[in-house]
Amino acid sequence: MRVPGSVASIVPLPPTYRGGTEEYAYQLVRRFAAHRPVEVLATTMRHTPATGAIDIGSARLELLPAREVMERPLLIGRSPRRRLREAVARAGVVQVHMPFPFVESPVTRWARRSATPTVLTYHMDANLAEASKMPGARWVTPAYRRLSAVPALERCDVVVSNSRGYAEASPVLSRFLSKVRVIRKGADPERLGLGRSTGRDRPASVPSDVQGPTVAFVGRLVPYKGVSVLLQAAEMLRRDGVALTVLIAGRGPLSDSLRAEAGARGLGNSVRFLGFVPDSEIGDLYRFANVVCGPSVGTLESSATALEEAAMCGTPVVGSDLPGASESIPNDGVRGILTPRGDAAATAAAIQRLLGSGRPASPVPFRGWDDVAREYEALFAELGAPAA
């Protein structure tokens, strides 16, 4: 039986996993749940209770059994699909966070049959060749797009993208521009410590012997994040006599190889791997750093959340000039610089320039998740699913 005004939020990974998509999804869930029933369906993939869960308020959470295949969740058995179908039938509106291979397609099919409005939030192109080194990954991507992504986009009512530029450049989303609405991401002032601290307090995760200028990377250690480009840039700067320490905050499958690369480049203690940094320290880490660098080399993200958050904290940023990046990441040479992807020399030059310029006089204007939630609520109402 349908519950008027309710939302079924379908997310690939659980709230105990800390990633950009999850921060986005569950920040909205908590706000939706403040004034309407919300049911969240996620998977057990990368379920790590020890890290603490993102707060989802009064929303009801159900975790569906899944295994990890090429960095994405694959549901196990028939029961999860039955539970998804039942949740769609109960919902007043369905929000699916993409890419969610071979879930987004049946969910939109069930929603169409039950006349349930469906919003797809398109976080990134699922290019499995960029995400996985498994043999055959490059051949899986076209099959996924043909069998799952495109049918879902055809059947949904609206697609939300973080930027117009990304939607226009996407080999998949560009075919559905008439359905695209742009809703930019937000940030959590409490998570960033905005209003609590404005100084450069040393986070507990940063070793006490780290002195002098620092450049921070915050994110998952995976190929498309381009951490190797940052290490190359650090080596170039060190050869030119620029003293700095690179702080790498995050975990992922490339952790060991990046440590080995840092050693092979002779960077020694000028690169510190901090591992997982809790939310309570993220804002302090952004402010402690002189520059935050996110040299992404792939399109598996439409915009780098860490760079957006750091810029809101008043720290200058260096990123890659990927499609749509300039819509949310500053590129004025003071608050931020965007460089060609994979260009270590340009990244080094941008870091050196920002280190010499100091902190900008004013941060990027703050945009909160309340702002994002209001835009979604207006969209739901437009589709005939206002809050109860």
C-alpha cells in the first residue's frame, strides 16, 4: 500500500561507508525524514560499523546482501529484488543514486508500472575500466550502459546532475539532457566545524613533527583520484627546493602501491599517509593545510567534494579541469586553480603559486545540505509527491 508523501531512497553503499555519494545521499535522507516517511535501501558492501554511521535521522534503513564486483555492488539472490520492488510500490516518490548497476533499471521499470515518480541522481559515469584493473573491465562498461544505465534514464521522470558541463560531456547523460536538472552539492557546517573554528588547529591525525607548508589530499585511494599525479608534483617541487609536506587522508586499494611510489620518488617523510580521518577532524584538516589538492584523472566523479568543502573552509584548492568542475570549484588563481588532468607539472606550478599567495581573503560562499534538500523537495512536489 502506497504511503503518501514517502520517499524510497536507493543507495549503493550503506551509511557506515564514508564517500562522496554516501555523504550526499544520507545528508538528504536525514532532512527528508524530518517531515516525511523515508525508507532507505542500501547494500552490505563495505559495511564498516567501526567507522560510525552517517546520521540518517528517523529514516528506516534496510541493508540488502551484496558482493563487490569491479568496485560496484551486485545483489545476491531474489529476496533483495523482491524487497526493492515492495519498497517502490509503497513509495510516494523514488530516488535512486546512480550508478547502481542492474538495480536502477528494474527499479525504474517497477516505478513506471506503478506510476511512481522517479528521480535519478546521477553522480558519475560508471566507467569500470577506470575503477577496476580486473581483466575484461573495459568490455563490461558498454554492456552496463546498454542494459542498465540507459534503460533507467529512459524510464525515469527527472535526472539530477551536479553540473551542466558534466551532463553535456557524459557519453550517457548527454543523450538525456531534456530530463536533466542541475542541483549542486552542499556541505555540512557541523562536519566542517564552521563557526566552531577558524584557525589552523592541528588535527589529531596529523603527526606533531609535521612543520611548514602542507598540501592535503582527502579521498579514497583509487586510480581515478590521481594521487600519483600529486606525488609526481611533490617530487618536482622538492627538486626545485620547495619545502612542503603532503598529507594523504583516506584509504583504498592503492594504499600500498602509493606508499611504495612515494618511497621510490625519494619523498620520505615529506609524504604522510594519515589513513581514515574521522568527520570530527575533516574541517580542521582542511584549515590546517595550506593547499588542498584533488588531481582527479577520470570522470568517475562529477566534482570533487573535498575541493568544494576545502574552498568553503577558506583553503585554496588545486583540481583538474574536468567537465563542469568550474561550476563548483574556484578557478580564479587565488581561491583555486584547475589544471589539465594528469599534468603533474601544471599541478606543481599551481601548488607553488597558491603556497606563495597565502590564504584568500574570503572563502567560497557556503552552500548547505538544507539548500540542496529544499531544491529536491520542490522537485518532488512538481512531480506530484509533496510532503505529507
